[in-house]
Amino acid sequence: MIRFFKYCFVFFFFCSLLMVAAGTAGLYYLVVMVPTPEIEEAHINEILGRESPVFYRDGQTKLGVLFEGIHRQYLPYKDIPQDFVNALIAAEDNQYFHHFGIDPPGIIRAMIANLQAGRIVQGGSTITQQTAKNLFKRESRSMEAKIKELLFALRLEHRYSKEKILEFYCNQFFVSGNGHGLGVAARYFFDKEPKELTLLECAFIAGSVKRPNYYNPFLRKNQANAEEVRQRGEERVNYVLEQMRKVGMLGERDYKQLNVSNLVFRQGKMSFAQNTAMDLVKEGLETAFIADTLEENGISNISTSGARIITSLDQSIQAKTVQALRRQLSQLDVRLRGYSRAQVQSEYQSLDYSGDEDFVPGNCVFGTVEEITDTRERGPVVRVVFDEGRAVGTIDSSGLVRLADAHAKFARNAAASGPADRKAVLRQVQAGDKVYTCIREVDDGGMLLLDLEKYPKVEGAAFVLQEGAIRAMSGGMSNLNYNRATTAKRLMGSTFKTFVLAAALQLGWSPIDMISNTPQTFMFMNRPYAPQPDHDSPFGSVSLSWAGVTSENVAAVWLLYHLTDHLTPAMVRELATQVDMAPRVVDGTTEDYQQYKARMRDKYGIVVSREYLGRAVFSSAVRALKPDFVFENRTGEYGRLERMRYDEFLGLRALLPRLAEFRRSPLQSPPTVDPDSAFDNPGESVPPTAGRLVKDTLGRFIFTRRSELPPNWMELSAREIADHLFSLDPTRYESFWQEEVQLEGVLSAADVQQLDEQIRIERDKVDSDKLYSMEVLSEVRDFRVMLGLQYMVRLAKECGINSNFEPVLSLPLGSNVVSLSEMTRLYETLLTGYRHDAADASTLALAELDGRVDPDGAAIIERIETPEGRVVYSRQVHKTRVIDAKSSAAIGNILQNVIPYGTGKYAKEHVRLRSTDPERQKIVDGIKQTYPLLGKTGTANDYRNAAFLGFVPVLLPDQSGVGFEGGYTVGVYTGYDDNMPMVRGRFRVSGSQGALPAWSDIAQGLLDVERIADRIDPVDLTFDGLSLRYPDVGQIFVPVAPNQGGAAASSSGARQVVPPAGPASLCFGARTEGGRFEPLRQFLPFWKNR
């Protein structure tokens, strides 16, 4: 038996040896003998030199190329600093020079560490494996693919020296969208050559090779949390230095002397122009869920993949957007600063920018004036040469018109220019001057026909969205390096009023509610805030809708102050719970009262005293009385009651004993009054300190203690009072004093007494020892205002605003700084009701763990294909309902009314249907059809920024009109980069002057691209016109009176999907039996719209 086991042991031993030998032979064959042209140095150099083309949305027109040759600085091993080699090996693979391409002990250590952590915290791949992975793309994460990658690592080790493999690695790692390799990294992060890098700088680059965007201090998404990113980088550098010390690459003394805080970043200027669209594409490729998808498909390094990236940009819309912004900025700068030759030439000489590269229509380039002629036959002609004769063009009389128009406005505030203005501009141009021109057209002989423009100091941006996809974007005049559309944080002025109106509609307000527009001071947190009107408004009150149409500052702030006024106690509690202002409930346990009190006081500044208790029960009593007043058809009295402050009520209540004293005088006491005595001595009959009875022009009797009466109040003599009293039926005497006499012209004594009694009832319901109970807080004005503000903060984030959003009363006037792209997304959400994301909620949440997700970068990438054409990523739009359909429709109507009745009239006059067919164009011109547009102006304080946000509807499939589906949301802003006011004398740049002209040109371009005039039937256009069709959500268009602040002009309206010809507000509700229109009030905050 023992012998049998010996034989078995020997047999299995020899079998194992044979298997090991066979495996070794097989591995040797696969690594050494099998032909592998992929690892030839020429092929690897080809991989390192591979480019990834980027296309417009058509997939054919090239936008640019990722990682052109000038994005690389190939370094041979001898030029790689030893400090970097040491740092890289210590951080990534400290056994690199001792293993054969695979490190089994390292793999085991990584497995144990990951099992202990319950997640992947440590990798086991060697530098050789990483090099193979980056050079030879892995098509999937399958076992077969991983084995292939392992074989490539072994082949590299067999074929090349360790130094050469390191050379490959150091020249291919990704550097945050700006290229790859150590040479680019040194210039990008520290503006140095590699040989100039310090040990700390080498440690940073080596430590960030796997996650460059995570540690990059220059990325826009990291600049918002710069301290956190700085801390990440310092921690990573400390880790690298610690590893170097452990493996003996760094002495103890040198290690202690190094101070990571001495690490200074300095972004180097790359040797290529960074087009803003291409920059955004590069940022988008670093988005976590896109990068993960690429990784799953074997693309670990996009820089060496040769992938095709197709963007969402539309080439035609992009060109029209860039051109529209440039033309507006040029004219705006001339209107602000003129066109002086000395100034212009001085500024141009300091510019490090030559204009667009290609000489095609629409592009703008700098050239040199060769000669100027001015003949009677041809008029003025300026000959311009470009790139030392590579191209030649002429500026004729037509090419001077635009600049002359702006100069005429600058010089003499003229509406249009004449020959004298063109000559005045021409006098500022001489032979040899540098001029900035835009190419109008190119004739058959290659001659450029040019428009003279001015390269401005004033800047701006434009952004175009279509259902979440970026169709066009211009980051400024040059559209290079700095993307103002996505990066610049600006004040957008009154464009935020629309946002407040949308929130109000969600929280129970109606578009036809009348709101106060009288200049007033709002007290909040014991601080006064008095918003100033930006124009003379004759209306003391306006409808909610018209507050947006005519952009009323005071009304917008008043609405925000009263945002939660229509909410019931249950609604207030739900709102407070959602915004974390109600007692927290965790695992069924409610937050302790003292903790909640401290949180409200310390975090939100809510301070409640006994005085607040009185105000709270007063507000509660007013709401409790509403059914009684409405039932008794005393809505006018209740309206005054609603608008009354607590201190005003106290003043009226104090008049009650005065009125009683006044009534007790001999003059007012029927049936005991002796008329003869009263009439003989009337002055002695009235107590001098009680008050006096007056009558207004409406015939109302008013009891007042005012020393000076308003002009429409007339004091009654004793005889007049006596005459009226004796004319009364004795049964009406008491009701006269209780119900007909108005205390200070506000409420009757009976109303005040009824309210006082209700206050006593409400006070009995409240625990006076718990001032911070929800029952009390929900009636405290500071709490309710803060509640509304916190809802605005949450709603802003839901609508796509990621910038810090401050809860302040000036919010409707644009006190928060945001990017143009954020505002455009906000408007798209308000008008369509949906936020459009590039991934689902769970994917976005996971991506957020790796840093904030940039919605712009994710939105610009439509799909990614391998060089073979296989789609590895495709953007899937995920729509999240934020605004309910009714509120979106109402907001759309408000913004549509801005165009004809508000500050958007320029768009109405300049955006027209245009056909490519001359005969059809004649028909269209004859109809004179205006195109339905929506939008809102915004002007920042001191005219520092001007903005216009709006929407361009498109033709419906059945051509019955235009609609929201598939429409474009467009945002434009202008302003100096240093926030200098855009003011010259009496000329002040508002949103309608600074941004609306460019917005209108972009809107015109969109109509041309959509070919609206060519697609619509001229017969239908003639008879039916072209109307914006709203979704049928039960809306009613109520006629309004613009000359009465947009008040309803009728108690009824039309139930239809297109607006009527005259001014009307889209709202919801029904007529009551009494013929009054009762608006629908809904409570649909964003979480109820999921």
C-alpha cells in the first residue's frame, strides 16, 4: 500500500513537472516565438502619435483633433529627470526593476487589501502592465482580454529594456485633456521644461498619472472647491514622498526638509490655441461615467485610441452663433469707446491673436491695410492683405456701414449712419494699420469682401441648447482659451425674476394675482431691504404675470417675500421637511426640541420672541377668518386684512375705545341727544382727544386720529355729523358705528373685533413655552421668508444650477453669480418642465463621488466610436420633471408677452421668416408675419452685465403652428471681464441693448437652419398666421389691461391652446356662480412632479 502511494506521488510529481514545462514552453512560444508586429517600436511610435478626430453632430464635418503633434513633447529616457523616475516607481511599482513584468506578491497584497476594505483600494498591476494596457487597447474586461494584456506585458519585457518601457510610459500618460506625457505635464502644471522640475513637482506629476483630473487645480470643476483639490494634491505628494523614503530613494533628512505647502502651480501656456469647444470636449471625456464606459470597452487612454468623438454641436448653428456674438461685441465696444485710430492701433499691437485660421465667409481675421482709395465711381475702398500676401481683401462702402452705425450712435446718438459717418470712420484708418475684419463673402477670383469691425475690450458669451444637447457655444470674441459661456460667473440681473415666478406658481400663486409694486422696505432678520425700481412704473400693483413682462423690481421682491403665503399649515410643514427646516425624523425618532431650536437659530438665524408669538397668532387668525369673509362676500375687506401688518392691527385695535369715547359724547348719543343743545354748542359736544369722523370722496365714513388728512378725506362738521345721525333709522344706528365706519379707512370696528376674538382663539392653541414649535414658526414672517428662500436654493439645483446660491431677498434681481450655461439650462427647465441629464440619477450619483459632474462637458459629447466604427458610448437623454406642465405653460406665456409688451421688442422687429426661394420670400414679406419668441432681459447693478435668456420654438410636425418640443433655449450675455460698468455718459447698456441684438441674430440663424419659411405652407400662413401652440393642460387665456398693470380685463377667458391676438395671461381656474374668476391654486413643488 505504501509502495502504491509512492508510485502515485512520483507519477503526479512528474506530471506536474511536465505541465509546468509545457506551460513554460507554451508561454515562451507565445511571448518569444509568435510574431507580434504590435510591439515593434515603429508601431508603438505610431500608437503614441495617433490622433482622435472630433466631429460636429453630422459625424462628417471635423471640429478638431485631439492630441495633435504639437500636443506632444516626446522625451527619451536620458531626458527624464531621475527624481521623476524614482517618484513614479515608488508610487506605482517599487519592484519595477526586479520583476519580469508581473509582480505576483504585489497582486496578492492588492487582493488582501481590497478584500479587507470591501472595495478596490489598491491595484496590483505593474508599470509594464499599465504601459501594455495603454498602448494595446483592451476591447473588454473579459478574462481572455486580460490574458492578452498580460502577454503584451511579457512581450514588452522580453523585447525592451526597463528604461525603454519607462520611456514609453512617460510619454503616453494622459494630462487632463491638454496632451500626454511628462513634457506636456511639466509645461501645463508648472510652466517648466522637464529638466527644471523640482522633487516636489516630480512627486505631484508621478502621483497624479492615474487620476489627472482629480488632482488638477486648473479644471473649472475643481476651481469651485480649490482648497479641497489642493488638499488632495498635498496628500498624494506626501504619499509619494513617504513611499520614496520607505524604499530608500529619499533620505530621512531630505524627507523632513521637504514641505508640500511650498508646491506652487503655474499653468503654462500651451503652444496651441485652445478652442473652447475642444476644451469642453476634453473635459467631457474625463466625466466619470464616460471614462468608465471607455474603460469597459478597452479604451484606457483616449489620447492613443484613435477614437472618433462626435459632438452635439451643429456646424451651421455654431458658425451663426459665433458670428452673431462677435458682431454685437464689436458694435457695442464702438458705442462705448468709439473708434479712435491711436487707441485701436495701441490695443491691437499688444494682442497675441491673429484671428481665425481659415479665410471663409463668417470668419474674422486681422490684416494690414495696403492702400485706401476713394473715387466717385466706386466710393471708398480699403485694400487689406493677410499673412504677408497669403490672402487679399477689400472693405467697400457696404463694409463700413455696421461700424459707421455704431460710431454714429457714439458720436451723436443717431439712429443710423450716413455718408459723413462712413467718412469719419475711414479717417481713422491709414495704410500700414492693423485692422480687424470679418469676411462677408469670397468672390470667384478668391478676393475677400470684408466688413470692418473692431476687436473689443467688452466681452461676452452665447449658449444654445436643444433638449439638453449643446448645439452652439461661443466663449468670447476670440472663442479661445477662456470659455465665458461655461466658466465665467456673472450677475444676470432680472433674468432671475422668471425663476421666482415659476416657484410662486408651484406654491399656490396664479398669474392674474395682483401683487404690490409700491416702493417699500422689507424687514428680514431685523435688516431692512428697500429694492429700487429700475424704471418709472405708474402701477402701485401689478399682476404676477405682468411683473415678469414689464420686469418690476419691487413686485418681484414682494412676491419672494410672500412666496409661502398661500400655503396651508400642512403644506408649510411638508415644504419645511423637504428643505430641512422642520424637526428631523431619523429612524422614527424626532429631533429634540432644544436641538431643533438651536439649529433654526444658529443655521438659519431665526430668532423668536414673545413679540413674534403675537405676530404668529395674528397671521394664523387672518387665515382662519378667510372662509367667513369669502362666504359673506367680503373679499374686499379680507384683501385689506391680508395686506395688514400686525402693528397696523394693534393701531386699529387701539382706536376701538377712542371710537367708543367719541360715540359717548352728547352729540352722538341718540335718542338722549338734545338737538337744540347740540346745535347751540357743537364744539363742546365732541371730545377733543378721541378722534374725528371724516368722509372720503367715495362716500365712506372714516374714524381717524390723524392730524393731517389725505387730499381725498374731508372733515365733517358737527352739524354734518348730526344731520347724518338723525337721518338714520334707529335700527341702523349700531350697525353704522360697527360696520359702516372704517377705522383709518382700513377696516370696520366689527372686523377688528372679529379678528381680535380669533386671535384669542388661536393663542389658546399655541404652547407659549415652545416658541420654536412648527405651529409658531409657520406664522413667523422670518421663518416663512427663509423657507421660501431655501426652496429657491433647492429648486435652483434641481433646475441645473450648481454654483453657490445665496438665500437673499435680492435674488429676483440677480444677486447670485452663475454661468451662462447654468442660466440657459435653468430656462430650458422652466419652459419645458424637464431637466435634461446625460445619464440617469444613479449613474450621476456615483460619478459625483469622484468629483462634481460637469453637465456641459457631458452634454457636448454625442457618441464615441472606435476607429473601426463600433459605437462604445452614446449619450442618452434622461429627462427629470422639475416644473409641472401648468406652471411651465404659464411661464412660457409670460416670456412670450415680454417680446411685444415688455423689453423684448427688438426681437419682434428683427427676427423674420426667411426663405431660400425668392418667390416664396415675396409671399412671406407680404404677410408680414412676426415669429413667436420668448425671452427675458437682465441688467446687473451699475450696468456691469447685460443678458437675454429666451426660447425659439420650432415648427410642429403637422405645420399647425410652432411648439416647444424640439425648440432651442438661447442665452447671451455681454460685459467687461473686470466687471467695469458699461456706461458712457447717458448711454447705459441694458439687457435689451447689450445682449438682445446678438440673441436675435442667433434666433434668426436658428429659423434659417430649421428652414421654417421653406417648410410651411404659404396658404396656411396667409389665412391662419403662425401661432405658438401650448400643450393642452386646461389653460384659459384671460384678457388683461397693460395700462392697469396687467390686471384682468374680464372675469372670463378663452379655453384654447393658442394665445389671442391681444394681451392675455395664461392661467387656470373657473368662473364662480357670481361671475367672478376663481384662479386655481396648486401645491406642486418639484418633488411632486417626479
